[in-house]
Amino acid sequence: MNQQIRFCRSRDGTRIAYALTGGGPPLVKAPHWLTHLEYEFRSPIWQPWIEALSRGQTLLRMDQRGCGLSDREIADLSFEALVLDLEAAADAAGFERFALLGHSQGAAIAVEYAARHPGRVSHLVLLGGYARGRLQRDPSPEARAEFAAQLKLVELGWGRDDPAYRHMFSTQFAPGGSLELINSMSELQRMSASPANAVRIMQAFLDIDVQAAAQRIACPALLLHGRGDRRVPFEEGRRLAGLIPGARLVTLETENHILLEKEPAFARFFEELHAFVPRKAPAAEGAFGQLTAREREVLELIAQGRDNAQIAARLELSEKTVRNNITHIFDKLGVENRSQAIVLARNSGFGKV
């Protein structure tokens, strides 16, 4: 898979970097902090996301101002400016109507954009989102003191070679991650923004409130939130879902704010996303006819969520034979992992028990 990195100008002249991958109906991922288009493309955390989101869709990702490949020396780092940056990128890509995905901070930006442009957003998907900034939820002196301490840690430790300070944030975003993933997340933090910009970005979201905008959303909306999300409490996702007319809330069984490829919540997210957002049928679907009878049996059990040992016992095969069958299935379907195979299989009618 290749990505095309392009640049556009926001309303105030700030240069915004965005990337296009995949092919099919457009899906725009709203901006949020801790991004770097080039580094993400090879990141063990984000590469599986990019591949899955680009399958059957044209995915637009962007570096918000102050981050990644977008302009970093900027005067305005307000919430309003970030919404205008999203407008600029969607316009530059030529997307007249598209599905919009908002993750974490990006959810509030996506909500505001969808409320302002009801004719351009066909479907709204929000993951780990919130309508109220941290100090809108809890303006107590204790909360302010705690946040001030976090800002000081970012200011002093964000850019150091020693990742100890950044690891504190990494483990909030992905507490279930391996050491490799935590280190990758830490390095992404260092590359994505300077200490000064990281502090400014965090401050920009302290007092946001898009509750009124959420009530004006007219398109279908799907919200997903981890029950044990360490970064954004589940209650904030539930509250946001209750504000958007007709929205559906899906609870994911995870503590990770950034879903990891090998956890069940990752597969569940993409199953829900692909069932909700129309997309081009992937070329792999034409390959189902190439599967042998045995491979179709194995795929059916994979789609039901069974592991290799369970499949072997059910079909009275050795686990090695099951692994060989799975390798052939992946090759024929053009997928790289079990999660992708499950999504394609279920979209084609497998796994319905």
C-alpha cells in the first residue's frame, strides 16, 4: 500500500499536511494530536489501522496544525482553527460528501464539523470521544492542579531522549500494549510535536464544549467506546451518544484508548465500522469461490471467533493442518491477519450462528 502526502492551506494560511490511501468511497479521519503521517505509516500501532481503514475506501488522514508534517510555528492553536483545518483538507481532496471518523480529541472536531456541514457528512463514527473538555467535566481546584502538574511534566520531559516522561502518556493510551508498542508510541510523541506545542494542544482542549453541536447532527451516527478506557472515561462516550439524535453506542471490552491489532476490540470496531459505512466491495470477496470445501469450513469457524485449537478439535485436524489452511485462506483472500479475514468473512455471510 502506498500513501500520497499532499498539502493545503487553511483559512489563515497555515499549511496542513494530509495523506490519501486506498480506493473507494471517501472516509475522512478528523485531526487529533500525536500524529505524524510518515511515521504512522510504518508504526506497529497505526499501520494496521491505516491498512484496515483503507480497504475498500479512500482514507484521508491529516496532521493537525502544530504536529507532524503540518506547520509547527503557528500563532493560532485553537479548537476553531482545527475545525477549519478539517474543512480545508476535505475541500483540497475534492470530497463533496464523505463518512467522517473522529477518534479521541478528533471526535469533538468531527462533531463540530458535522453540525456545521450537514450536507457533506454521510455517516459519523466516533471512537473514544467526548463532548466536554477535562475542565468542563471537573473544574475543581484539585483537577486544575493535577492538570498543571501534567503540563509541567510535558514541558520538561517531552523532547528528551529518555522516554520516561512520555511513557506515562503512552501507558494511558494503550495500557495493554507490549514494550515494543509503548516504545513506538513514545517515539511518535517525540516526533509529532515539540514540548511547547504539546502543552498548547492539551490546553486548547481543556474547556471545549460541543454538546450543543452534537444535538444538531443530522446524519447517522455510530459511537464506540472502551468500557475501561484509561484516557477518556466511558461515561463521556455514553453522554455524547445521548446527545446525538438517533446515535447508536457500542461498548468495546478494552482498557485501551488506542485499540491494538491483536485484541478482540480491534476486530469488533472494524466489524461495526464496515457494517455501518458503505464501502467498495474488496477484491478479496471475488476470491471466496477459490476456497476449497475444507478452507471454507475453517473460514466459517474463524468467523465464529474460534481459535486454532478449537478449529482443530471441531474438524478433527492437527493444529499444523489448520495453520496451513489458514495460510492458504489469507493468500486467496489477500488479507494479512485474522482480524481482516474475520471482517471480510462476516461481511460475506460467514460466521452467522
